Amino acid sequence: MNIGVLALVGLVPERVAALTAAGYAVREGKKSANRIDAVREAGDTVRAVLTNGRGGLSGDEMEWLPNLEIVCTVGAGYEAVDLDKARARGIAVANCPDTNASAVADSAMMLLMATTRHLLQADRFVRAGGWQEQWRVDTPTISGKRLGILGLGTIGNRIAHRAARGFDMEIGYHNRKAVTGSSYRYFDSLIELATWADFLICAAPGGAGTRHLVNADVLTALGPKGYVVNIGRGTVIDTAALIDALRSKRIAGAGLDVVEGEPNVPPQLPELQQFDSVVVTPHIAGRAPEARTAATAMILSNLNAYFAGKPLPSPVSFKGCVRIQAERRLLALRRRKHPARRALVRYLLRLFVVMRGRG
């Protein structure tokens, strides 16, 4: 019997085919009239949900899925998944980190160069009939400059690697705490990092803890020759403050792949597009054929591992979940015949022993 999977994100045909071939019955939520209908119609037919960081899965939506056992986000983010509800229900949560990290890091450098070198403005200038002698815009280089990174995680590290190795840039970063073993300079204050840096790239995840970290004070500290790039989450930058800083020329420009207001078209996008020094892409930094293939493989790895009773390759950790998840799995085994029942029971018994050892 195939395992029901509800996809609340769009799936390319290749991903649907891969899931189907692996024994999953895929319900494509995007084919329903709206998200609420998609979840309600799925009801007790699904045991897994595929979503993304922005859309997530709310506690109310989990209530409509009584047999839900695992939520898997198709990217690294999971900020909109109700982890408290998942923990209470014993629902496992997994993500797909690293699968698009290279694509996002490439895009971050692209946006930095496109903004500092005024690529779109130059292209429009040529299309309007202009050429070299009439061009009067200063376009600074990035080589040898100071790059500040907000969020030195997997993607942030890959950005730093490209900037340091490819462009001889000096790297500084701000996290909640210093990264053990990192050779890059750590700043415990984002304002101090922005003051030090020539450019600031935001690679922080979304959520309440990072909302508007880049505010008016940070943008002012970056300075009138500074550029900011965001490939993390739109909510990390205070868009109103950014627009004001651009208008008053307190910063030089911005390259944005994410903007507040997603997943709908960001309401402040028209104001941002008035500036020649702003480049905006439609949240596609992580989209690449290679990233898509890697994400499909990781989704399958997580689902296959879970339903075979094996540890998840990329679990989202939240305190207390392991014990509740194990209890739920044992109850599920008692309710249905499972082809790997004996292996699952052995695994769960070992898990209980480990948990007892941790107190």
C-alpha cells in the first residue's frame, strides 16, 4: 500500500515521478482551489507533508491531518512549521539543508556584482542607444573590499569562501555566537559589522528572532557607499527603512532575492524598483537543476528513512521530540501491519534505551 504524501509546494514532474516510483501516493495541493481545501481534502489519507520554510505547516493544519507522521521542508528553512504542535503530536520534522546552498551562494555574489557595477542600469542605457562616452555612473569593484555576512551557516560559509578565494575579500560575520573553528572575524554586534564592512550580505533564516535585524541603524552604519544583499528571508530587512535609506542616499544600493510580503508579490516592490541602484530577483536564488535534483534525493532519503524506522538524515531538532515520536511510532505499529515492523520495533527499543540513558 502506497504512503500518502501531501505536497503544499509546487512539484516538477520529475519529482512527482521519483516519489511515485518510491511507493508514495502524491497529492498535489497546488491543484486544489486553495491551501485550506488542499489540507482538508487530504484528511486522513496522508502520513507525510512536503512544504517550504515560508509556507510551513500550522498547528491547525496538522489537526486536519490525523495520520500525519512527518513534515519535510524542501529547502533549509522551516520557520513557519509549528514545531510546538509537531512536538506535542510526535510528528517528525525534516528539512533539506545544503541542497541549494551552492546555487544561493552563487546568486549572492551575482547580486552583489550586479548592484555595485549597476548592471541593469547599464543594460537599459545601452538599449536606449547609449554607449561608453555617455556613461557617467561610478561602478565600484568588490575585489579586496570588506564583506560582512549576517548568518555564517552553510550558505554564509559558501558565500565567504567565494568572496575570500575568488575576490580577495576580507570577511567578517555576525551570528548569535562565534562559529567554532572559523577563521573569519566575528562581530558580536551587527551595527559594528555594518560599520566595518563595505558590503553586507544577509544569509540569516527567517522567523521572529531575525525579523528586521537589518534596520535603519544598521543601514546607516553601512554608510553611503555601502551595498546590502539579501538572499536569506525578506523579513530580515526592514523594507520601509531600506527604502528610506535609499531615498536619502544613506546607502548606495541593494540586491534582493527576497522581500517582505512573500509568498505574494511584495507590496513595496514598486517603490524599490524606482531606484536604479536596486536589483530584485523573484526569490529564485536557490533554483537550479542541480539543486532540484539534490533536494529530491534528500526528500526521498528522509521519507524512506522515517518509514523504514531509521534515523532521519536531516532532522529538525526540537527538545523532547524524540521520545514522543518513538511513542507515536509504536502506537502506529500496533494499528497497522508494516512490512518492516520487526526492524522498527528493534530500532525504537534501542531509542528508548538511549533516551533513558540521557535521563
